[in-house]
Amino acid sequence: MADTQQSDPKAEQTSEQRAEQKAERKADRKAAKLAKRISGFATAHGGAEGQIAYLGQRGARIVLVGEDGDWGDLVAHSYPIAQKAAERAGITLHDDFDGEFAAKVRTGRYEWTRMAGLQIGGPANG
């Protein structure tokens, strides 16, 4: 009779493979949390579109623009996590923040005074 050896797949994995799988699971959890926040924004604003900007080592910024013109942003730990979160949330992503997409943003008094407060007589930034 031949010996039959049953091998444990976990035992055959290298520590590098286990670390990689752990990192993937962590990234999935982060993407799921971001997707939940993106979906919440979209629900509150009648839908949303977005654009992802690379922030270097800090990650990626997801700029969201609601159908009502309100906007907000989130920061993800990496560009792939940001993409995964946007895909899970089901929003349309734009390559650039310009043209018709940028024109949808509605800015209020707060934004205008913060952008050029000192130059146009708004409150001091201090």
C-alpha cells in the first residue's frame, strides 16, 4: 500500500504569500469602508460622480460631486484602494476634474472667502 500524504495548503505557503494575502484583505476592508461613505454621499445628494487624484506616498484623493452640486472628498491609502471603493460604490469616475464635471460643483460664500479672503476683502485666514 502506498503512503498517501495529505498536505496542508497553509503550511505550503511562504510567509511572504501569507503577508501578501493579509495585505489584500486589509485593502479590501479599507475599500469597503470607503465605498460605504461614497454611497452615503451619493444617496444624500441624489447621485454622485468622482475623480481620483494621486497624492504620492499619502495615497489618493477621491473628489465627489453630487447631482445637487455639493461636493466633498475622501483620502484613500492608495490609488488602487480608491479605484476599488469607487467601483464598489458604483459611481462614474472622470479622468480629469475639468469641463462639464467641474462645472457641476456649486460653491458657496464659505469657499469663495476661503479661496481669496485676503485678496477680495473677505475674512482673514487666521
